Amino acid sequence: DGGITQSPKYLFRKEGQNVTLSCEQNLNHDAMYWYRQDPGQGLRLIYYSQIVNDFQKGDIAEGYSVSREKKESFPLTVTSAQKNPTAFYLCASRISGSTTNEKLFFGSGTQLSVL
Amino acid sequence: AQTVTQSQPEMSVQEAETVTLSCTYDTSESDYYLFWYKQPPSRQMILVIRQEAYKQQNATENRFSVNFQKAAKSFSLKISDSQLGDAAMYFCAYSGSNTGNQFYFGTGTSLTVIP
């Protein structure tokens, strides 16, 4: 079955440590997104990528980095510069150039907590 | 950036009754899409319904329907014959043709279904 796989489901970060959240999709979608979800604040865009080897900052990119070396993969690194990383992180993808199927497909999320 | 506003942080409904969740948005675009996503306790984001702005007819999906008022920039979700499984967070979202393929989300409405 096609879908988006996020791993791990739960992740703990120590002070000063970088951690990487994995996102893989087999939907053959061009565009991929990372969102952060905090209670009462909805979903906020961290980074997005519309094509391999290209990505753009979203509204809250500070303290995060991404790469898009393969169409299927869009990993997110939470760096030590992100001082408040505790949140639920959602990866999503969409088909580019389709007006009849415009929607986001989501992974099941990663809960990141600080030790 | 576009803004999506959900003014009802929490709503409740009796089982089998009807409830309406409100959403307003701000845009200068004429071509865009609006969505309602459901997030149950599992935290998996599920698309409930989608509306293309160029369509005058309101979208319906079984017990879910929308009231799309383009001039008023309003997009409410009506859930008929509410079921216990409808209990979830509901997010309104916007995607426009000129906004770099970004999706903008509201802060969500938590729906409780009372048996």
C-alpha cells in the first residue's frame, strides 16, 4: 500500500544534541512538507520541498534543517539551536500539478521530547 | 501569508445530532482550495472533505457537508447524525495557486460527542 512512513514514533533529545526525524513516501509525490504541531496552535510549516535537491523555509525554520536528495525521502534535523523542540512533527506530501487531486497526505507523526 | 481562523476552540454535540464547525479565511486569490481535516486521538490526519473555490456547489461526503460562502470567505463544516467516532480535532486548511503550494491551517476545533 502507498503511504508516508515517519520514524521513530517517539524520540527523546538531550540538551545540545541534534536529532533527525525520518520521512519516506512511496506515493511518487513531488512535494513534501514538515509541520510542527503544538497544543492550541494548529500546524505550522517548517520546511517544504517541491522537487529533489530544492527546498524552502516555512514560517518557523529556525533551528531546523532538511535535505531532499531523493524523491522518496525528506528527513528533518532538529538542531541544538532549536531551544524548544518538544512538539509533534508531521510529514506530508502532495502531487504537484494536479488540480483534481489537490490535498495533503500525512504520515503518522513523531513525538519529540526533551530529556 | 494567508490566514485561516477557527474561532471555536471546543464544541460538543449529542450523539445523532448535528453540529457545525466554523472557519473563515483571508485571501486575495480567486483560485484556491479549502479543506477540513480530522485528527482523532491517534493523531493521524485524515481528510474529511475538500472544496474547490471555483465550484459553486457545496461539497458533501456522506454525513459531512460544507457551507462555502466565497464572498464572505467562510467555510463551515456540518456533521449530521454525529457518531462517537467523530470525536476529534478538526482543522480547516487553505491552499492557493499563488501561495507557493503551501497549505495554511487553522488552530483547530476540538469536538466532543456526548453519548
